[in-house]
Amino acid sequence: MEQHAGDALWRTDVKDLQQHLESKLAAGETIQQQTAVHFRQAAEKIADRAEQANRQNSVRWGQHRLPPLPYGFDALEPYISKEIMELHYTKHHQSYVDGLNKAEEMLYVNRDNKSSSDYKHYLREQSFHGSGHFLHTIFWYNMSPNGGGEPSGQLAQQIRKDFGSFRRFKEMFTKAADSVEGVGWTILVWEPRSHHLAIQTLEKHQFFGLLDTIPLLVLDMWEHAYYLQYKTNKKQYAENWWKIVNWANAAQRFETAKQVKWAPF
């Protein structure tokens, strides 16, 4: 998990202040008014740093950027070629980032003098490009040159519980991927309402999705993700993809996602 530098600074300040206060209490010292004022001022500074760190940890409207790729463009070969990875990341993903930023700027920054048709257009742009950006960000980290095999731990247990076995889940997911027509995604999601895993496919990035779910593992089935290497054999692409799945990343996402549980209906 990444931690912003500002976040680390204010947490260090809290620890230092706590240790200073504990040392005085351990020595049996009485907290004088001047000392109390010092602690209050220090606490106010820490609160200010925490607020600044929170602002830095969020993304302002129209300021999204590409996430750092956690491996080289050639790292996933022979299953995904260097040429595909470079084009996919630097051109396609970048275009979604640019499109999302423009939509947000028009909706939330330059918000005056907009007609209903303007809102309709830019809300659609936000949905398409935003979903494209967020899904690709998951996709890159869902893969690893050291991936493959099967999941372990709680994710493996949940897969067996909900699908019967890993083999059955893998077969269902691969068939779902092969069923995507033209452009779309295949996704393993956690359903906080139902308290179980499910498989879904998306058309483009945002159509026909199952809402109120959390994506754990995503496979890009747009033609730009495989066509230069696999041509029309998208099933082979999907089958080879299992050899680079980063189960540690999917498991980490599951451990966080499963904490979200709504009343089951």
C-alpha cells in the first residue's frame, strides 16, 4: 500500500508528541499551563498537517494521471508483447486519463453556462473515460511477471465457497471473457449486498455492469489489449492471461473489499 509523504510526516509528529507527554507523566511532573499551551499548539500544527496530507492524497478535479507501471513493457512476455503493453499504457490508457480530466474540468471546474445537453455529454464522457482509467489502473496491478498459479488464503476459500472450486471459477471466467463482443471487460467482483463473489462482463467500460459491487480481478477484452499478438484468437489470450495473474494483488483487494458488507437483501 502506498503512503503519501505528508501522511507519514503528521503521523511521526503524533508519535513524537505522545512520547513527550508520556515521558512527563512517567516522571511524575505536573502539566503546567505553559506546557499545556505548548501541547495544544503542537496538536493544532499536527491537525493542520493532517488536513494538508488529506488534500494531497486526493485527486483534484481534472488532475488524474497515469499510475506508475509496476514492471517494464516487456516483463509480461511471451503472454503479452512489449509492443502491446507500450501502446496500451502510453496511448490507450493515457487517452482515458485525458478524457476524464477534460470531462471533470467541464463539469466541476468550468461549471457555469452549461445547458442540459452539455451535462448529458460530459457526464457520459466522465462515465466512459473515468471507468476506462480506473479499470486499467486495476488491470496493470492485477498482473505480474511472477504471477500465475492459484490464489491462496481467504480469497481462495471464498472462490471455493462461491464457485465450488478454483477450476470451475477459472472455466467460468474464461468463457465469460470469450463471450465479450468486440470491446469490454470480464471482472471478478465482491458483492457487499450479497456477501459473495460474482463474475460480470462489461460492454465498453461502463455498460451492463453490476452496480454496488467492488472489482477485484479484471481482464481487458478490448481488441487493443490482444489483437496485435493474438489476432482473432481472444480465447487463447484469456487462457494465457492466467499465467501472469497477480493473485497477491487480487487477495489484497479482496481483504479490503470484504470489510464492506451491507444488509443482505
